[in-house]
Amino acid sequence: MPKKRKLTASELPPFMGTEEAAVLLGLSGVCVRKMCFSGRLGRKIGHRPGAPYVISRDELIEFAQKPRTVGRPRERSHTG
């Protein structure tokens, strides 16, 4: 897995692709693309299948500051 880089907001480009965002977040490119596909991060450029995603600096900073849980979500127990 790529190593997470510590940068200030002024050092970040205004917009970046999934691979650059993955390096900055310390995640894999596949993981970042999945988050973009699900709508949690980034915006799609164009409407064709396979079109790339673009992630803004502000969106990346906001996403990086959110606490993330690791692992599979717990299943709800059905009592009743």
C-alpha cells in the first residue's frame, strides 16, 4: 500500500485524479475509484463508461479529516 504523504493545503493541486489522491490518502487506487463510483468522493468527468474521476483539494481535505472505520460493518441483530 502506498505511504501517506503529509502536505499542507497550499501544497495540494486544486484538482487531482484518483491515483494522486490515493497516494495522498495512503490508500490504493482501486479503493479511491470505488469510493468515487459510490459517490463518497470525487466527480466523474464525462458521461461515458470508464470516464475518469476528478477530486478537488477541498473535498480531499474534508474526506481525510473524517474518521474512518476499518473492517466489515456489523450486522444488525434481529430481536423480537
